[in-house]
Amino acid sequence: MRQIKTLRQRIAYALMMKALPKSGTFMFALALSCATSARADDDLQIARGKEIVQTNCARCHAVGLTDKSTHPDAPPFRSLSSRYPIEDLEEALGEGISTGHPDMPEFVATPSQIDGIIAYIKSLDRNER
């Protein structure tokens, strides 16, 4: 007998074998599909944000959970949520942050990049707890 690894595979197998009651099968499968795709979208956003901050910010800021900022005036990204609401960064990123540390280059992000950066910074806060 083959091993069923993921929850999605288990659900598909159960549906094929008619192990779930017919009345709730469709709703359960739909809810599971939505939850799974939402989580995958979140993970993709976080990965995009991580890539953006590693490329554009890591030369001065600590962008991970344990690294140290190389610039004395550049706060670690994991500490940003304790300084102010992360959503407040959205406008600054869209208009171009120019009020960071004195030698910080101006960085203007697209809406998609902003979503990724915000998702990544929020993920640091969740992982630090």
C-alpha cells in the first residue's frame, strides 16, 4: 500500500474512497482548498519579501531572526514592529523611504513588492515569539 503524505492527498484519497459523508464532502473540500491556497499565497509573498529585503536592505539592516545590522543606525527588521505599526511602512515604501539612516539609498517599491516586504517583516514577528 502506498504512503499518503500530505493532508491534501489524504482528503483526495478519502473522497475517492467515499470515506467522507456525501453531504459535507464538497464544503469540506472547498474549505480545505481555500485554506491551503491562502497559506501557499502567504508563503509565496513572504519568500518574495525576503528576497527583496536581502537584495536591497541587508547590506545595512539585519533582515533575519538572529543577524546583526552592519550599520549602527539601521534597526534590525525583526524589531520594526515594536517601533511602529508595520502597515505604516506601506506608504513610505511606495513613495520612497528617504528618512532612514543618513546614508540610506532611496528605495521606491511597487505595490507587489510592498506586499511582500510587509508579509516578510510580519513573519519575522511571528517567528520571534
